[in-house]
Amino acid sequence: MAYSGNVRSLETVKSEDLIRQCSDCGSKNIEYANEEFYCRKCGLVLD
Ligand SMILES: [Zn+2]
């Protein structure tokens, strides 16, 4: 991993971090309930 090349993409990652995405099905249809984020498409609970 080249850290120097990561600096620029870090800003992109930061803003995208607000948009949660299911690691299982890739859906961005994420719901927050019971202090947990879960995918509305497949039901996977995100960390
Ligand atoms: Zn999912």
C-alpha cells in the first residue's frame, strides 16, 4: 500500500463513509434501528 497515494483518496473515503453500504449484497439501503445499522435488502447487521 502506498500511503502517499492514499492521502487524496482519504477525503473521498471520508465523505463516502457517511453513506453506509451493505458488505454482503452491496445495497445502500441501510436502516438504523436498535443502535444498529442493518441492510433493508438482505437484513445483514453492519458493524
Ligand atoms: Zn445487504
